[in-house]
Amino acid sequence: MRTVLVASSKGGAGKSTIVTNLAAHFALEGKATVLVDGDRQKSASHWCAKRAGLETAVLPVDGSRRGWEKHIPADAQRVVIDAPAGAMADELESFLAAADAVLVPVNPSMIDLEATVPFLDSLAALPRVKKGKLPVALVANRLKPWTGASQQAVAQLQAWPYPLVAQLRDTQAYVLMVALGKSVFDYHSEQIRGHQADWAPLLKWLKKAL
Ligand SMILES: Nc1ncnc2c1ncn2[C@@H]1O[C@H](COP(=O)(O)OP(=O)(O)OP(=O)(O)O)[C@@H](O)[C@H]1O
Ligand SMILES: [Mg+2]
């Protein structure tokens, strides 16, 4: 069983969007996939409920309760954890203990970049991160690649001490698909293939990290 934690103290960075798309990707690969929802808003659990009828359903587990680990079936192959907004590393202890890799989404604005620094510092202080045993990567999310703000944010993120493993575009596709219990990996149109391509470096990094 391999576990990916998607976390950021900044609200609205794209945690649930990334968690749901990643969970669908694993499920579509044929892996028994569990989504641990650490957020009381339960957006990711609602997504699982909408997907429940599909062959590639993802099992939701309530991560806001102590002892959530006991609810992960023994045959689970991939676990994706949606961390609650506002939590720093010390409040994510049980999620970090379970994680084999951490993804930190960041939106391309100065407010988001600045708000993410203390969270990354809180991760950097963890012994497993310090020793290089828990890989951490950045995901730029909601990019409008033609804008100066997005270009500057990407340049800044590339200078940070964690790899920038994906540049996901701002598109209604994510909004619409998440509402349907779907992901960009469930569709095959040419336009959606472009969005899938945005995930390729992230998926490659995860293959190595997991
Ligand atoms: N790449 C994207 N393109 C367009 N909209 C996006 C994208 N990623 C996320 N969104 C939208 O931005 C909003 C915030 O995203 P999301 O809910 O995934 O963030 P979050 O980090 O889980 O938020 P919270 O901290 O409240 O849990 C949502 O309305 C979502 O649909
Ligand atoms: Mg969320």
C-alpha cells in the first residue's frame, strides 16, 4: 500500500481537486484506491459518492476521526489523503506518518506563494523530510500560462527547494468533472488529453517516490 498526502495550509489551493483526480488515475490503472478525507467540508467524500456506481470507484474513509487508519482495507493499493485547510505539519501528524510522498499545491498569486512558505518550513522541520525519506513536491495549480502572474509564480516556485512536478491549468474542466464524480483521466477528447499531459511529470515523479 502506497500513500500520497496532498496538503497545504492555504485554503483553496486545489487539494481536493488534485486528490480526486489522482485517486481516479490510480483506480483507472486498476489499483484498489482509497481516499482519506481529512477535511470536514467533505468535498472529496462527496466526489467518491458520485463515483460509487463506476467500476473504477474510490472508497472514501473519514480522515477527520482518530483511528482512521483502521478503516483502510488490507487490500488497498493506493491511498490518497486530502488534508484539511489551515493545518500546519504538526496538525497533520497521522497523515504524515502514513505518507510515502507529499504534494503541495500552490496557486499563482503572491498571497498564495507567501502563505505557502511557513507550511513548507513546517514540513522541512520533520525528521523524515530532513533525511530525504519523505519526498515533497510542489504543484502549481490554476495557471493561466499566458499571464505575467502565472509566469512569475512558476519562476519563483522553480527556485524553491522542492521540485515543481506539475503546472495545472485553470480550466472549468476540473470544476465540471469533480462535480460529476469524474476526473480528467476518465475522458479521451483531444482537449482533455492536453490536461492529462499536464499531469505527466507529476505521475512520473510519484512512480519514483512511491
Ligand atoms: N485547475 C483548476 N482550474 C479551475 N478551477 C480549479 C482548479 N483547481 C481547483 N479549482 C477550483 O478552485 C476551488 C478550490 O479548489 P479545491 O476545492 O480543490 O481546493 P482545496 O485546497 O481543496 O480547498 P479547501 O482548502 O477549501 O479544502 C474549487 O472551486 C475548484 O473547483
Ligand atoms: Mg478541499
